[in-house]
Amino acid sequence: MRDNLNQVDSYTIVKSYLVEKLLKEVNLMIKEGWVPQGGLVIDDINHYQAMVKIAPNNLAGDKNENENA
């Protein structure tokens, strides 16, 4: 199986001053196929959540590689 990093299609960081706004944005992105990566980060002002989108063709490629082994 490939390393998860090889399957990442897109990466972004969601940032918000209000945790409620961050939760709303993260939940919306999850419905759009994004996946939280790591934990929540909080500094003196903002909350941050890294998000990744997995490339569907890479997941299919893993299956084909296993079949050829």
C-alpha cells in the first residue's frame, strides 16, 4: 500500500477566530470530500485545521498494484 502522502490531491488550512465558524467550515468541507489532517491548532488569536483531499485515482491505483503482485 502506498504512503498516505502519495494519495493527497489537495491540502489546505482552514483558519478562523471563532471556533464555531471553524467547525462550520470544516464540516462543510468534510461533506465535500475533504478530510481533517492532524489536530486542531490554536494560537493567541486563531484556530487552525489542516484539511486534505485524497485523489480517487490514486486509491484505485493501489488496488491495481495489489492485483499485479
